[in-house]
Amino acid sequence: MVNKRGERVYQNNKGFGLARVFAAIALSFGLVCILFVSTSVTAKATQNVISDTTPTDPTTDEESHLTGTQGERTNINEPGSSEDPEDLKELNIANTVTVTYDNGNGSLNGALRILITLTLISLAPTLLVMMTSFTRIIVALHFTRTAIGTQTSPPNLVMLGIALFMTLFIMQPTLTTVYNEAVIPFENGEMDQQEFFEEAMDPFRQFMYGQTQKKDVILFMNIDGIEWDGELDSIPNVVLIPSFIVSELRTAFIIGFMIYIPFIVIDMVVASVLMSMGMMMLPPTTISLPFKILLFVLADGWSLIIGNLVKSFY
């Protein structure tokens, strides 16, 4: 029985192996058929495309599958250029991007004006910090609030508003010069974009150079490997702007140190009094805060700080 059972098992395994062989052959045959059919369809489609793109004779258009005559078809030519706005309409500019001025007088059209305005708005925070008096003012105001000890009063929004309007007040002559010497001539078509950029940057360069220490300019000129002859015209913008920022930070920290001195004296006096009274567990800042606020109000601190900040730019 063992032998018979073994023979029976062997016969079953043999039959299963033959079934797998036939299945593999059938699968291979099916794949070959599918590949042959797809190749035939691709070749036929390619032949149709080639025949469609072959130039035809206008006299045989009626017999072809194309619609229209050769004179009515759209011929795509290379895009050209024109100096006359009227001729520009005749050019093929379907695949090109062009920027034109209204009536050729140099004024920007509405869409381009909106694009430039949105770009300037996105860059306004960076320009405000890098090229104006905003950095010195906001740092000095933060030092003032920290020296008094009021961590959230005045709030950040109020301090930013004060710094912003003080910046507009200080930069008003520079902005007026930019508007009169760059914006108006550019709107009137008296200068191109390159001249507009140079004329607009010149007042800002003069302002930044007047507030920049020479050692900062020399530092960045040496880093950039440029020899400086001591003149403003030889300083590139990539050197002048970081030099101005470093100088502004140095000046703001000096102002902050001067603001801290009277409030540190009050803290030391209050701490000494508390120590002499044996109140070592009482924080001196809790007692000194009202006295610092009283001193700041009696001395008209806001007028002194804001007035001296504005005068430091003149």
C-alpha cells in the first residue's frame, strides 16, 4: 500500500507539473499576440501622422481629409520685434511675453503697475529694515522697554507703529527727492529703467553713507577684495547696505546702554535698601518698577528718547 500510495502521489505531482507547463505556454502565446497587435496599431498611427503632416497641393485639398485651403490655414512664423506699437500688433507673439508702455510715452499700463506694486509690497519689510532708520529706532525702543522692566507695555504693535512713523518722518526728505528726481521723470518717459534705478538709489545711498562708519565700509570692502578710495561712488550697494546695518546696530546698542544707566542705579539703590532692612527674599524689581516708571514720567522720557533718536540722524 505504501508503494501504491507513493506511485499515486507521484502521478498526481506529474499531472500538476504538466498543467503548469501548458499554462506557461498559453500565457507566453497571449503576450506575443498582444505585443504584435500593439506594434501594428502604433505603426499605423505613425503612418497616419506622417501622412497628415505632409504638405499637400492646394488643388488636391478637396480630396484630402484636411479642411480649408492653404491660404486659409494658420502659418506660425518666428516671433519678430518692432519699435512701433502699431506694428507690434501685426507680429506673431502667441508664444512670447512682451512688456509695453502706454502709447510709447514711458508710462506703465495698469497690469504692469499692479505687478510692480505687489512686488514692492512684498519687499517692503526688507527694504524698511535695511535701508532706512527703522533698525536704530526699533532697537532703541526695545532697550527702553526692557530697562524700565515692563515686558509687554507698550505692546509690540505700538512700538512698531512708533518706529514706522518716526522712520517716515526721518526719511521724508529722502523719499521726496526720490519722487521728484526719479519717479516723475520716469513717468514722463524722460528716462529708462536703468536710469530710474540709479536715480532712485542715489538719495538712499547718500543717506546710508552719512550714517555709516568708515571702519564698517572698510571691513566689507576688504572682505569683498575691493580697494576703496574713500568716495561714495566707488562703494557698491552690496557693500554699502550691510555696512549701514552694522553701523546702525552699533549705534542702537550705544543708545540702549545710555538708557539703561539711570534705571540700573534705581535697581541698585532699591536692592541696597532691601538688604539693609533684611528683606532678602523680596525681589528688588518688584519694588523698583514703580520708581522707574515715576522717574521716566517725571523726566518726560518719551520726549527725550524720541527727540534724541531723531536728532541722531541729523
